[in-house]
Amino acid sequence: MTRRTVRTQPPDAVSPLRWLTRAVVVLLGLLSVLLLARLLGIAVQYKTVLEKTVSLDRDMEQVLQRLKNLTEERDALLRQQGCLSP
């Protein structure tokens, strides 16, 4: 008769290497979520800045057109009064 020894490990025992691996995986997962959240925040901020830039460009074009119109109106009035040669 051969006698076998069976080693049993308690079911709750976790090797230190396995614990470290799980901890690293969890931390990398959390880091990925944080990086994704930051990336979304940057995308929203970029869209907002882009919209403001487009709006400012439109406003600037309107101001320049108004300035051109006023300059033409001034020159026409000065010509009428004889202060500006054609």
C-alpha cells in the first residue's frame, strides 16, 4: 500500500504574486478610466474654444465691414463738402 500525502491549500489563500498582479490590473484599469475622462474633457474644451473662435471671427468680419461702410460714407460726405478730392 502506498500512502499518498495530499497537500491542501486553504481556499482563501492568495499568493503574493497573484495579489500583486490583480492590484496592477485594477490600478491600470482605474488609470485608463481617468485618462479617458480627461480626454473627453479636453475634447469638450476644444469644441468650446473652437466655437468661440468662429464666433469672434464672424464678429470681426462684421466690424471690418461696418468700418469699411463708415469710411466710404465719410469719404462721400467729405467729397460733397469739397474737402476731399476724388
